Amino acid sequence: MRMTRLLISACILVPFLLAGCATPPPAPQSAASAPRPGVCAPVSPACPQPVKTVSTPAENLAPPPPGHLVRTDFSQLPHWDSGLSPATWNAFLESCTRLSQDAPWTSLCQQATALGPFDALTMRRFFEHSFDPWQILNPDESPQGLITGYYEPLLQGSLTRTAVYRFPLYGPPPDLLTIDLGDLAPDLKGRHLRGRLVGNRVVPYFSRAEIDLEDGPLTGHELLWVDNPVKLFFLQIQGSGVVQLRDGRRLHVGYADQNGHPFRSIARYLMEQGQLSLAQASMQGIEAWARSHPQD
């Protein structure tokens, strides 16, 4: 699978902007610049003595207790008797293309591949014979919790523009400048600006609206074209994804750069406009809104 770098335009780079534009912690004060206790006027009551605070070093703070695993049974899994589907099985077989390269998985994946077309009963027996389920509990033994994960969106695309594949995914343009502010002022270390040269001045780089114009400034820097602008939008938010070409090949695209404009949450904007409720402000809710408002 080829790895292709992409430029993420405008202001949809949540993971990267949080890291790249976070305000750096204040530098520790020296003894000369530290605040001094106030001085009492003769007519006022005696001032209390300054309270000396002692900070606990971060390395001495105990980490939160981890959850723990408890062995359980497949019969305890919700919907186990009816939850397996062809999509579930195909996802496992797809995982085996990578997992089978590790010795503990080689034989197991070979067995799975040899089972043939999907059959729910056969698949359940395969998992029950090959795996042991474990339940994750909180330190207080409660089972409720939140598990987060990372996913890579899968888009359909083409290396050439067509009537169907007409939404471009760009590579980084050569005129995009990255200025390390730490080179100018040590207290700005880790802060960066993006821009472009106009004459002898550095000006902000093109906005997303400018980049998305029909003959925009990035024309000629397309890596490939996709068929769904909403999925392309979420790929840009994620920072990486997979594009499947018409011949079945898959290209892995990853974050390369951004234009330096601040991130603005589309979910928050749609809620402020009364277009979505808080319960609808999910990826699925935004996708549904975009499909029903193609002109917006």
C-alpha cells in the first residue's frame, strides 16, 4: 500500500492544531522576578505572613488506577447469538492480511480463510474455539465506561479527474512557508506560522474557501480525486485515510501540512445556527445534514 502525503486545507486540523498552536506553559520565574509579599501601611492591621506553598513534583503523583480484566463467557456478550454478520467476518479476514504476518496469528488466520463463505453458526464456533472473551472493569468493579478508538476513513477515488471523481485531494504546495517563531524568540519555541511570499512580505496562506475554488491556487497539485466531498472533509479532520482506486488498489494518505488558519468546529457552528441538536452533532449527524443540504 502506497503512502501519500496530503495537504489539509483551511481550518479542519483538530489533532494538529491542538499540538501546534497550544499556548506554551509560562517560564518559571526567577527569584528576582517572583512576586514579593505586600508591605503593610502603619495604620492597617498586621499583615498575615505569606503562606509558603509546596508543589508536589509531577513524577511523585500516583497515576490513576487502571481498569482490570475479568474473564467471561461468550454467552455473556450482548447479541452474541445474532450479532455476527458478513461484514463482521469480512472485517476479521481483512485484519488477517496484516495479523497473519505475526507467528501467533498465522495458523489462526489460515483456518479462518479456509472456512469459506460466511455462515453465522460456523463463524461463532470458530471464535468460541479460538478466543477467550475478557470484560474490562473499572477499578471500582463497575462495568460502565467509555472506550475511544481511532479509525481511518475509506474513500473511493481515482488518479484522474472524471465526472464522478471530481473532488481533489492535494499535496503540499511549494509556496507554503512554515516559520518557526522559536528562531526569532526563544519563549515562542514550538510555535509556527504558515504563510506565503507576496513580494518581500509574508502574508497568510490561502483560506479553505480560496483553495476550494474551481481554478483555485492549488490547481496542479492534486494527488488524486474522490467522489464524496463529505467523506473527504472527515478524512481531513482525521489526518489520514485510505483511498480505494477503481482497479482495487488502495492508497494510504497521511497528513503533510496545513494552511495555518484556525480550526472552526462545523458541529458547533451547525448547533449555533439551529441546524443540529447536541445529540445530532456526531460524524453521522453531520454527514446526514450535508447530504440533505448539498448546496450549503
